[in-house]
Amino acid sequence: MNMRKAIAVVSDLAARGVIKSYAITGAVAALAYVEPTTTHDLDVLIAVGDLETRQSGLILLAPIEAALAALGYTQRSDVGIVVEGWPVQFIPVASALDEECLREAVELELGTASPVRARVLRPEHIVAKAVSIGRIKDLARVEEFLDQGKVEAPALKAVIERHGLREAWGSFCLKSGRSDLLGIG
């Protein structure tokens, strides 16, 4: 499995205009900032404009799936389309937080040997999304960012407040046994 090649394929889809706006999210995005953790898929946040919408409101990945199929990527997994051995999950923007994450994503080099450039969520957005989702693995990711000093408290506080995540932040602090370094929980 080659994550670097999978990310390169996604970046190529954006360069060709198949995907108008994207950003790597989840555990792979976290790899750009904190020590590696185990992950088995590549999450890609995309703008709804990149998708096909039916009158019923159903959103389809048809344009992206067609472009990937033309490149020979037709295998599916339980979470997405397999690209270079990696299940790639295309996640449409579903909230104001997602919109901000996508709009403010930064281009970074991912990986150490033969790095690939890709748009990636900013640290405060990775942490805010993890807090909002609240699964144990997401909260562990928040711990990593805080323990390694990879997120700026004022930037994180602004995102948490702007997107109504005070209660979720307070819950994280309670579960983790941390004092509220943002002073908002």
C-alpha cells in the first residue's frame, strides 16, 4: 500500500479540475504535524460543488468515481475507493466548521521519503474536528497535538468558540483529566 501515491492521485484530480477544492483530513492530516499513528484509510474533505446532486437531495461522487475509474481505480472497500492500496474516503463538507477547514487548508509536504504536496487541514481545525466527533481515537489525536505542542491555544480557542464546541471541549477536558488550557470549557 502506498499512501504517497494515493495522495498524489487525489492531488492530480484537483490539478485536473475533477475536484475543485479538497483537503486531507483525519489521521493522515495529523501526520503532517504530530508523530505517526496507525491509520488504514485516507480521508479527503471535498466541496459539495465537486459532487453530483440529485433532485431527491442525494449526493453522488459520480464525477470523482468516473475520473478514478479512468485511471484504473475501481475497487471499493467498506469506506471508499481503493487507490494504490489505500481506501480513500471522500467526505463532503457538511458544516460551517468543514467549510472553514476546507477554505483555510494549507499546502504541505507529506511524508519524509519522497514527500508529496497536498492540501491539509490546519492543526486547530484537525483538533476542533476531533473534539466535535468525540470518538476515543479522535480524542487521543487531540492529546497528541496538545502533548507535542502542535496547536496554538488562541487559534484553537477561536475555532472552538466560533463553531459552538465549548461543551464538546469541556467534555474532552473532563474525559482526559486535563485542565482547560483554553479557559472555555
